[in-house]
Amino acid sequence: MVARRRQLSASALVSAVLVAGGLAGCTVPGPAVPPGEPRAPAPGEPAPREVPMSAAADALLTQSRNERRTGDYARAAATLERALRIEPAAPAIWLELARLELAQGRYARAEQLARKAESLAVPGSAMAGECHTTVAEARRMAQGGG
């Protein structure tokens, strides 16, 4: 009787493994996305969101924007460097540095910083789009398209 149960249990186990293996082969892969390309959200999927910054870094970012708008570029740069010490992976801070460089006519550096910001942004997010736009603007400005 015990031998018969073991035989049935082994038979059930083999059947379960075969079924599971067959089902695993039935998955349909999604479209391939080349490395480095942003992946668009699937229909009904929410748009990707950035991770929020700390309150301190956000306050410094706001302060630096105000300093840039008033033309105090040196102070704006120092403020952004402080923000980067708090949030080194925040794409918004790197993007603001790129905009600061654009305002000063340093287009190659602006492009580099915007690319850094883009590399940190969530693919397909609004931030990634802003970074891409800033890269394009820096290139256009560098070619005299001011």
C-alpha cells in the first residue's frame, strides 16, 4: 500500500513538472526594446514617475533656479553642488546644472550634463523628455542656432 502511494506521488510529481514546463514555454515575449531606448508604457499602464527628492534638495533646487533667473550663476552653481551632495542621483539637479551652463553659453558642457540627467531619469518620463529637449537645445545653440 505504501509503495503504491509513493508510485502515485511520484507519478503526480512528474505530471506536475511536465505541465509546469509546458506552460512556461507558452509565455509570449513583449516587443524587444534596444538598450538605451526609452520604453513607452503599455496601453493602460501608468506613465513612469521619478523618485521624489528630499525636501532639502528640492529647496536647494528651487533656490538655484531663482539665483539663475537673477543672473547670479556662481551662487546658483554652488547651490546645485550642495543639492548634489544630498541627492547625487536626482536628474532634476543635473538638468538644472545643464540649464545653468546653457545660460552661460557653455553648450558642450550643457549637453554633457543634460545627458547625465537623462541617464538618471526614468525612461519615458516627463523628466527624460525634458533632458532630451535640453540636449537638442544645447546642440542647436552650439551650431549657432541661438
